[in-house]
Amino acid sequence: MPLRTAYVDFNSFFASVEQQERPELRGRAVGVAPLLAETTSLIAVSVEGKRRGLHMGVRVSEARAQMPDLVVVEARPELYVRWHQRLVALIDSVLPVEAVCSIDEVACALPVGGNTAAGARELGLKLKRVLREKAGERLTCSIGFAPNAFLAKVASDMEKPDGLQIIDDADLPGRLLGLELRDLPGIGERMETHLRSRGIRTIGELWAQPRAVLHKLWGSIEGDRMYARLRGEVVTLPEPRTTSIGHGHVLPPELRNEAGAHATLHRLLQKAAMRLRYSGFFAGGLHVAVRFRGRPRWGDALTFLETQDTVLLTRALNDLWARHPRVAADGAYLGVNITLFNLVPAASRTATLGIVDTGDARAPLHAAVDALNRKLGKNSVVFGGALGATHYAPVRIAFTRIPDLALEAGGEEYADLKPSAEELSRFKRPSAE
């Protein structure tokens, strides 16, 4: 079968952007942290740091102990998004961009003439040359070519940094046999443990299983998809559904108290409500979570008739906040998260005939506030509960979602604060009666 997909994966993206912007950082071990605090963790490490054994996820204090000459810089998410947009445009000038998979990963379709190994290699080298000349020497990428996006991503991981690898149908399964199960997208720690418990320890053993066995192992059609992907088949996925909108933050030291955490939650809620309206959804539930120092995380939720109204959502937030366990000591509040769930598209929303206040009368007010914030910049107009935290509401970049800089000043952090689907399913939609 022909090569169909190129997968472009930028190397140490956040750290590489910092090195491109700041020449004094080039050639040095650089770590990027969400904020300059010893208690937070690195979200990116430069190629130089990785070569010396440092990896993302390490606490800043531990990273400094491991590598005393490490330079730690505070993340600049808006800068990374702008670089992302610029790089996607450059890639698209060489290879048609088919899907933006994350802030630093893009899948491209191969044009006629590029679907052979020789043609693909020529295109890959051309793309690297264009990026080097028009973006800069620090913005290197690893490129994989394969019959589908799954195998192209696997190929892009085979040679880092600045690699170029090709997997075609004649290479299957041979090129995969030297990899670990965890090297395949979609196989995480839990899935690997599950497969090993069923006697599958290598990719060769996984490849040898019939489609029906993989269906059973995964317990869903995802097993069938894995069978097809491993053989280079193109898998068509259903359109993803938006089920929740959320934001979370690690709190900076000056906001690690009750008032600071509360104000930050208000700021995050107001941004989430703006996203809600922009996306054309109404929310029927709000979940709030707090992470503390030295005690278990807390989380709780309320459900209500679907609304886009910041005023009603703020009342729900304050009701939930009244339930949280108070911690008097400064520094005890480490992170906060809000999630709007039970989302309903505007066209599917159930009318209430005006019996219950769902905030519809304030829709023109919110439209005006949203327009002002988009035109004049974030935090130009805010509801009072956010005062005290408006100076700290930076954009955060989730792995699979590129934030809209006109809308957002917050993103996902502290994955353990986000409620699971099972947790949210306990909260039932209230009746309109």
C-alpha cells in the first residue's frame, strides 16, 4: 500500500522556542516550568537536558539538584501558540496539513509523487530546510512517513531529535518488533499491564493475535482499530463530542491561600463561561476541585438547568466553595480546577417557558462583555469575584487542544483534579418541572 501520511513532531518544543527567542539559552540545559517555584514540575526540557538524563515531569527542586547548571524559565504559552500557528503555516506550504494533533504535532497528507519512499524522503528534507531557513535552527522536528497516521507517529518517535524515518507495508511487522508495547500510541501503563497479564509481552505477540482477540482485549471497537492500524489501514473515527469545558491552575505562592484560590476559581469560571458561549453550548453542571498541601484533594459538583449565564454559574461556584474544607495556613492551597459538564448544544436545549431563571435575559450583557474582552484584551471586563487573581490567569496548553488566544487565559493543569466521566455521571440533570 502507498505511503499516505507524514507526522511532524517538534523536538522539545517549548524549550526550543525559548532557545530560538533567546540566543543565550542555546546549547544549555533548559527546563520550562509553569511558574518559577521550586515545588512545581518541568513541563519541557531542552534537547541538551534530555541528553543528560533530565525529563519533563521532574520537580524543579529535584531537577536543580540533578543538574546544577540547569536554566529554569517560566512558560510563555501565548508565545508557544503563536509559534505553533507560524509553524503550521510553514508546514502547510510544503505538505498539506490534515490534522493538528497537539501544540507540537501535525499530521499531513502526502501529495502525488510523495507516496513512495524516495518521494517522501525528498519532501521530508525539503520541509526541514524550509523550517530551518524561515523559522530558525532551534525549531527542529522528527518526521515519520507511513501508510496511516498511527504508524507515521510511531516512525517519528524512532529517531529523535531531528529524525526522518519511513515505515511502508514491506516493513511490517519487522520495523515494529524492536519496540516496546508502550511505544505504540494508545498503550499506556494500565493497558500494557493488562496485555501482559494475558500473556502478550511484545509487539510480535500483539501482531499475531486475530482481530477478534484484540477486540476482546480492549473490550471495544478500539481493539479492532488497533489491529487495522498496525497493518497500515486507514481508520476513520467518528467526530469527537465535546462533553466538558474546564480550566485548572497551579497557584503561584502569593495566591496559595483561601482568598487567592477562590478568586482564581472565579477567573477560570469566567473564561470557561466565555468559551461555553463561543462554542454554542449550555452547561448543566459545574464541578470544582482543590488540591491541598499535605491532605487529600477535594472535589464536588452541582447540576442545574442548562445555562450560559456567568451570574448563575458564579452562584453555583460560591455554593460549592462553601462546602470545601477550610485550611487556614498560607501556602496550603496548591491548585484549583473548574469543569462545566452536561453540555447541551443550543439547538438541543429544552425550553423552560420562563418558569425558571436560566439567565437568558442577561445574554446581551454577556455578549457585550465577551466582545470587549476579545477586542481590548483579556481581563478588560471581569465580574468582581475574580479581582485579586486577574494578574495571574495565563494561557495553559492542553495536550490535544490549542487555546484560542482571543478567548482564553487558562488551561488544563493538575490532571488529577479533573473529574472522571464516572465521577460526573453520579450527578443527574435536574428536571425542568
